Amino acid sequence: MAYKKIGIMTTGGDCSGLNTAIQRIVDGCIQRKWAVIGIQDGTDGLCCTPAKTVNLTDENFRFVSSHLAGSILSNGHAGAENFISAAHAGKLNAFNKKLKKSLKELKLDALILIGGNGSLSLAHTYREIYSDLSLVCIPKTIDMDVPLTDKTIGFDTAVQQLVSYCDQLLLTARSHHRWFIVQTMGRDCGKLALNAGVAIAADAILIPEIKFDTNNLIKHIKQSHRDYGIILVSEGISIRGHSGKPADMISRALNTANIPNRTAFPEHIQRAGDTVATDRILAAGFADTALKAIENNETYVMTVLQNGEYKTVSLNDFFAAGKHEKDPHIIGMQTSNSYVESDDTLLHIATDSGIYIGEKKK
């Protein structure tokens, strides 16, 4: 087996499972007698001169508990130069050249990029950055908005974090005869709210993909024959004529209808928590698939889980498969996104369970 030097970089938002993926990649490199380094702080560290790197076989990194959330490599600093700030300054081409030069100086045979749909879309668009090495991407995001894969690292743990959070809220909701409106993360994708909502048997789940009517929501609550419960609201929903946080908008509507309620914002605990077993298994599967792709000299590919099978797909296929949205920060840039589809099984399960999800067309 030919000797190789591998780099690992985590980008975008953090989540549980990143450290598991890093450790499993390192384990596989050790078995293959490959060198493996970590690039710290994502593109921030890559832009430094020299690039900020660590030897991941060093025991200080080797034995970090892989179940811990976040990334031992870190994902970057607020305010540092990145794709967005470079684009705003009109220096995107120079920034991309800087990244490519830095990677070349590291003399890597391959880079494993662990990122969300934004990072993967950037890798697809600016692929010239990685033309001197093999690029293998691993999808991670609590939003689960990456096309072509059935799961992304961090999603299952985020669902569990929300479920645990809501289970505790339900106890005080019952004690005080009130409703809790819990605002979830997920951006414009409702998969996180939908999965957690079905798991806790929420009374209502409001997601960006399904239109809803606040009057019908209120009617549903009043007909529930209970004076307490949980309403899950994805952060990407909107109400015409209203502004502010989605949970606050729903709360105001309930107040008008004399329904006692409180809002709750779990925020970044959704991106934390000990990594659940399914995310650890997924990270291990993606790590193994990524290393096999490097052995096979694949490049510009992404690891995926499809119908129980771990494999790779091209970044071209990833990008083509999603619904394209304009990046709000980079002119001309598009991201490839996956959303809750109208035939999603969980939507049917929710409605059959008496959960209000909006005006879903049959």
C-alpha cells in the first residue's frame, strides 16, 4: 500500500460526531501507515503562514474522547478572513489562490473535508483550490439538508438533544397548565423539528416546507382537551405581516387567543451533547469510506449513506441533486439543499397521530 499524507479539516458550524469522524480517520491512517495531520480552525488556519496544523497521531489528540461534541480541530474564528469576507471585500479570487497555495505547501496527497451543505457547495464551485490533491468530503450538519445521503453526522444527536430538552419542559408545562413553543434550529429545512416532534409526540410541528394557519393552530390546541403541551417551531418559518423570532410570533398569536404559553430556545445545545451511538456508527462508516476512496484515487467526491450502504458520489452529482438557492453572502454563489418532501413518511405519521403540521395537501 503506497504511503500517503492525509489532511483533515472541519468547516462550518460544529456538531456532535466530528471528533468521532476525526478519530476514526486517524485510526484508519495508522492501520495503513499513512501520515495524518489536522488543519486547525478550518480555512482560517489554512490561510495562516504557515498553515496551522497538528499531528493527529500525537497522544494529546489521539486520546481525546471521541464522543465529545465540537471539533478538536476547531472550525474557525468569528471575523477572520473567509469565503464570505473575501467576497465582500472583492478579494475572493485572491483568497482562493491563498488556500490552494497553502494546501500545496503542506504536500498533502489527499484532504478530507468535513462540512455541511454550504462547505460542500463551496468545494464544488471552487474545485480548482483542490486540484493538486484528492478531495473527499464527509457531510455533517444537524440540519440534515445535504442531498443524496440518508443521514449526516450530528443529526441524530441533535434530535436526541431536542427530545431530552422537551421531555423536561413537558413536566413544567403540565404543572403550570401552559403551552411551550420551542424554537429549533434547521435554517430553511424542517427535518430536525419534524423528527424531534414525532419523537416527543408534540401537539404541533411547524416547518418551513408546510404552510400553516395560526387560526387553525389555535383551533387544534383548543380541541386537544388539554391545557398544556409542546409546539415545535423551526427557525425558518415565517408569518405574513409579522416579524421577529418565529417562536415569539406564535406566542403572540396564542396570547391573543388567551392560551397561556411560554417560549423556549434550546439554541446551541442542539449542536452539543455526547454523540449518540448512531452518529458514532455513521462517523465510522464515513471515515472508512473516505479512506477507501483515497486508496482508489477518487477525488471531488462525498461519502453518503444510501439504503444502508456506505459509498461515494461525485460532488457534481451532489450539487445537481439538490434544490439550488442563492447564497445570501456571496454574489453568484449557489448552495445545493435538501428539504422535507411532501411525501415524507414522518409527515403522514404525524398527521395520523393527531399532530398539527399545517395545511398539508393530501
